Amino acid sequence: MFPYFEEFITIALVHLVAVASPGPDFAIVVRHSVAYGRRVAMLTSIGIGLGILLHVAYSLVGLSVVIATTPWLYAAISYLAAAYLIYLAVGALRSGPPEKNTVVTADKKAPADSMSDKKALWIGFLTNGLNPKATLFFLSLFTAIINVDTPFTIKLGYGIYLAVATGIWFCFLSYLLSTSRVAELIGAKGYWLDRMMGVLLIGLAAKLVWM
């Protein structure tokens, strides 16, 4: 691994900038942290990390180049992703204030509108997996940063790192957003933040369609 250490550091730094930038993944994790609490947000974050593995898989076999250089295919993925983001946004925009007798805690919120573990994982996976911006990111990663002579096993190791690092980052974000202090700060007005994330998701969907 030592001969590829510089390459790995470059990948890690580029990924850090990319993952910290607001996007669909960020919006959905914030939304789930506020609306459903820590457990659902953590599972969503794990799903996002698993979604990275999808991009890694098709990049390793060269499909990212095919997707990026085939206009109709890239457009189809963009429209599908936009439709999915709008679907998520509608749920966020419909959020309302909690019932008067509902107790809001850091670990569990919106008990009347709970989400299963499987659904949380799938939402995270699909939000990241359908993002065509991630396709372009991995295309540039595997063509401009990773040397063509880098062994397959090393490339696979890079991909696993990116998936794990992404999952850890969003789990950390989920934890911060669902701590007792933050939960108290947001309080009963948390649905407004939920709605803001809905607006952000619509904006991101529009950007995918008209970019």
C-alpha cells in the first residue's frame, strides 16, 4: 500500500470536500435526524455508505464512463433521481408541528409516523445510488486521480474506504443533530427545519433536471 499512499491521501482529501458539501445525502440525513431521531438517521447514513459501493462497483468495471458519455442514459438517471428527490421532498414539506402530548427526545421522534429500519436503509441507499453527481465524481476519481496502472485490489480498497468514510461521516452528523442539546434547541419547531430540507431537495431535483 505504501507506493500508493500519496494517491490515497489525494483521494481522501477530495472525498472530504465532496462529502461535506450540502447535497441530497446531507438533506436526507438532516431530515431524518429531525423527524425520526438518531436510530433512523444512523441507518439512513449506513444506507448512504452502501450506496457508495454501487458507484464503486460500476466504476471498477468501466460503466461510469459509459453512463457519463451516453447522453440519454445519463439524462434518464438524472430524471429518475430528480423524481425520487421530489418524492422525499413532499414528505418533508408535509411535516407539521408535533401533537401537544408528544414528548420529543433525542433517540425517538415522530412515533406516530415511524420508519422501519429496512426503509431507512433503502432511502439512504437510493438517495446516494441514484445521484448522477456521484457518477461524475467517481468518473473523475477513476480517470483523473487514480492511475490506470493501480492494481484492482488497491482500487477496491479505495472504494471500501470511501464507503466506510461516507457512512461514518453521516453517522457522526446524525449523532450531532440528535444529541439532547440540539434536540432541545430545535424543540417543537423542528418541523420547520424538516420543511427547509424539503425545499433543498426540490432545489437539488431542479438542478439535476436543468443542469
